[in-house]
Amino acid sequence: MNSGYQIVVCASIVPDPLQTLEPVAGPQGPALKNEMMLPAVLDPWAAHALFEAAHLARNTPGSKVYLVSLAPKAKLQQVMMTVAQKAPFELIALDGPSGGFTEAADVASALAAAIQAIPDLDRSRLLLFGGWESASRGAGATMQIVGELLGIREQFQGVDELTVGADGSLRILERVEGGKHQVSLCSAAPALLGWATGNLPEPRNNPQVGMLNMRAMMLALQKAKPAHAAAAGVTFAGVAVPKQQRETRLVRDMPAADIAREIVEWIRG
Amino acid sequence: MDSGVTAMETILVLLHTESDGALARSALETLGLARTLGMPFSVGLAGADVKAAADSIAACGATRFLGVAGVEFAQSRYGTDAAAAEALARAADATVILGPATSRWNRVMPGVAHRLGGRADTHATGVGLAEGKLRVTRWYYRQRMEAVIERTHRPWAILVEGGCGEALTGAAGTASVDMIAVDAHSRTEVEGLQSPKTGQQTIRPDADLLFVTGAGWSKNQADGKPRVEEAEKLILGFLDATQASLGSSKSLVDLSGEGQAVLGFLTHLNQIGQTGATPRHRKGLATCCHGEEPHVVGWRFVTERRAVNLDANCGWARGKADVVYVADAFEVMAQVNALLP
Ligand SMILES: Cc1cc2nc3c(=O)[nH]c(=O)nc-3n(C[C@H](O)[C@H](O)[C@H](O)COP(=O)(O)OP(=O)(O)OC[C@H]3O[C@@H](n4cnc5c(N)ncnc54)[C@H](O)[C@@H]3O)c2cc1C
């Protein structure tokens, strides 16, 4: 009998958060200025999902981690150079746009098709992971649609913790209002978990893991099928970076007691 | 239906009750927003028992009240909530579904819209009409870009963030609710809510003030040593006196997560920013935090901003805060606490 989980992590790439973003009108709708030039990173919350998946797989013999990613192939390859060193996984690459102005529904149907095509996918051992929101579209919609398409209706979002019981049950902590977690017990896989930050620090780069991942990864990138992701039916009436510049009053050389008085007055006002 | 051009939509305001059977403020705000559209709307309610909630908004102007109720709908979970929302949307024949962006609806509505052959937009911060067409305002790239969109897809589920509409008040009465039977299953049991294991709840979404701590609180200070215990006392003292909500930069919560001797009451739930929360507060005070872009995007909905930093060239000073006090936060906060009751 097979044991362990098949953990499929859906993760795309996003512009490095330290970069300045500027919207421009592209032929297919809004895009980012110099989008292809901006350095990219693995989408942060989805990256946490990958780290949690690797951790779970390490502790559950017989498990395997897949990373399914829809992104421009060349950029994905760059990002994979570091991500490949973080954890062992098999990459399934789809070549298409990773920008925020595409529809979650398009991306979800491409991801679901790629997951369905995984040979010997065993639904009873399937854990579908992703970030609860991307740092691009920021909708928190893609994973739910992938789940619906795959018939997985035990879904959790904003997950910070997963504990597998001796009986295979899944104890899951999800972020809810007021800085609290909701605790749920799901009887078993299959289940879908959209991760928030989780509990694990980012793994250090391990060049050996990178070497092991890299060969199969290059092949996966070569084989990457083109995937359609656009925004048919959506009209963008405007996209703008908000005016963020404030007139900052810089207060220097004011005694702490006076600053304190000013702050307290402001708090009370 | 595939044309979004007609002014008339069939609007369903989709709400869920809280554990006490009442409606949360965000639900009342969504109702308030729906009324500003000037179109007829019905209300769909899901929960253990929805009668009290329906009565509390009986005079809201809805053309009809629909309900899905039962013990299985008391819990916030995908399988049952999605079934309830789907049934309510179908019964209302809705082309537009407006709901509050609660964790409960955020979890299910994208999947529900998919089942209905439509689309969902989450985190909407505005919904209005322009030339007879519905328009939604929402952010992309985590609060870094704002877009206004129209859609031809129907039904269109729109989840509205808290604080974006005037909460409906004074609409209590007696409502007649058309109940819909829904057969819903789930392999999940909700056990309850849990606060982070830090001993104290420091996140207060309704507070007027957000107090944000940065990594500076844990760094070596002028005397060459960190003063973490003192920092803890100052921060907790301030929170106690003001009942402010506590936020943090990523650097500081990461340090806490790595088990270093830093502020034990911080968790990732306190983190503000690109990979943290984007809370709504009228005022925000940042201390020992540099004000870098990935952090500041989480301040988008904090109206008045002040910062205390030793560095006059910190990010806040570059047009991100209204006032920056170039000073030692240890000294300033000790004095602030002394002035507070
Ligand atoms: C993918 C990604 C996602 C990210 N997401 C987030 C996010 O969600 N949230 C976030 O916050 N960051 C995020 N970051 C990190 C962000 O870029 C910064 O590194 C971080 O915000 C810096 O935290 P800080 O200001 O607390 O620390 P530092 O940069 O170390 O700044 C400490 C500050 O404290 C001041 N200071 C020290 N002592 C005192 C004193 N006694 N009195 C007054 N001031 C003092 C110093 O002058 C300094 O300005 C992200 C980064 C990446 C790459």
C-alpha cells in the first residue's frame, strides 16, 4: 500500500516587493512598466506553503512534493535557481503571464489541468497547497477554483498550522477576524490549504538539494506548455498608483517630554 | 447572462450571522452600501438560526429575505458555507452578490462564483455606478495599485472590505424569511477559536490607534546593549493604557519566531505589510521601525500616521508619515506612558 502524501503546491512568481511598480497600458490591458525586467521572487505566501509542504513530506515517509507554477518560463527559471535549493520537489511549469491583472479563473483552470495530468495522482493522498493570496492579484480566489475543479471541498484559507493526527486527520489553524485562529479537524486528505505565514522560517539554501532538483527542473521548464491567462470580460476603467506622498513634518531636537505631550494630545484628539 | 450593460441588476446581499445570531458591523456596512446603489435588492442569510438577524434589518428596504439555517451552518467552513451561499444565490437568481469580506465569505465565495458560472472579486473597497454600469474599486499588488473595474461576467460576487460603507442602523422590525432547504456535507468539524499562545490578545481591530513596533526595539541601543525587557514593559504599558491595537514590522516578528529573546507577545498575526495585515485604524504610531515599502503598503488604510525613529532619513520621513519625531523611542514612550492614566 502506498503511504505518505502527494502534496501539490501552486505557486507563481511576483515582482520583488522592494521594486517600485508602475502601471502601464498594454495591448491586453494593464501591465507593469518593464514587467519582464523586474527581479522576481516566489510569491511569498505560496513560498510558505512550499516550505510547509517540504516539512510535512520530510516527516511523512512516502510523500512527494510537486510545485505547479504558471509564469513566464524564462523568469521562472531565474527564480527556480534559488527556490530549488530550499526543498526537494518536482516542478511542473506552465508558460504564461504571471501578472496581477489576469483572471484567477484562467489561472485556476490551467493549474487544475496540469494537476490532473500528474501521472498516478492518488486523490486519497492529495494535499493541495498554495498561498491564501498572491502578492500580485491579491484576490485569494485561485486556489478555491482549483479545488472546485478538482472536486476538493474541504478547503481552508489563511492557514498557519497543520498537524496530522495518528489517524490521518488534519488539525488546521486558519486566520480569522480579531487576531485569532479558527481550529478545525478534517477527517483526512484530500484537502486544500491556502497558507498564510505558517510557522517555519525560510529554509537555508542547500546547494546539494539544488543540484538534485535542477536536472528534472530544466527538463520541466523545457517542456512547459503555453498556458492562457488573460482578463476577458473585464474592463479596467482605471489603474493608478495612489498618491502616497505626504507632507512630512520632521521634528528634530525636541525634548522627549515635549514629544510625549504632543503624541498624547494627538492620541486623545 | 453575459451583458453587464443593463443598469438593472438582480442584487443579493449575502450575509452570515455571528455565533450569537446577530449580524456583524461589516454585514450592516454591506447593506448600507447596497442601498446607495439605488436598485432593488434581496437579502440572503445563512447561520444556525437567521430569524433574529432578519428581524434586526427587517426595514432595510430589501424586496425579499431568503434564509438557510441549521446547526451545520453555525460553523464557518467551506463545504457547508459554499452550499448555503450557492443555494441562496440561485434562489435569488442574482446577477450581483454583495457580501462583507469576512474570513468566512472570503473562504468560499470564489468557489461559489465558479459553481454559478460567474466570477468573484474580493477585497473591494468601493462599489458604485458609472453610466449605468456597476464598477468595483479594488487593490492589486497588495495595496500598491488601485484599479476600477467593470465585468461582463454574471453572477458577479463582490466582497466588500470593512469600513467602506455606512453601517445600516435602526431597521429592526419583523421580517418574513423564505427558508431554503440545503443538504450540505463536510468532513470537517470546527473545534473553536484560539488566540495565539502568547498569553495576551494585542490585536484589536476596532481600536482607534494602531501602535507599530519595529526591529529597533530589540537592537543594541546607545549603551551597546539591547533593552528587551524594558521594551516589553514600555510597549505593554502603552497598550494597556490606550487599548491600541499592536502591529509589527516583519523583521521583529521574524526574530520572535526564531525564538530569540525578543518581545514574546508578538506573532505573525501582528505583522503589518506586504505579507502581513492591512488593518484599518484612524491613527497609527510607528516606533523603531524603518518604514520600508513592503511594510508601509500595510498602512494603506491608516489615515493619520506618526513615527518615532532615531534616523531622520528613515522611510517614514520620505513622505510616508505626517510627522516623524527624530528621537529615542525608549525615552519618548516612557514619557508618554507617564502622561497616560
Ligand atoms: C518578500 C518580502 C515581503 C516582506 N513583507 C513585509 C511585511 O509584510 N511587513 C514588513 O514589515 N516588512 C516586510 N518585508 C521586510 C521589509 O523589507 C523590511 O525589511 C522590514 O520592514 C524592516 O523592519 P524594521 O523597520 O522593523 O527593521 P529595521 O529595518 O531593522 O529598522 C529598525 C529601525 O529602528 C530604528 N531604531 C533603532 N533603535 C531605535 C530607538 N531607540 N528609537 C527609535 N528608533 C530606533 C532604526 O533607526 C531603524 O530605522 C518584506 C520583505 C520581503 C523581501
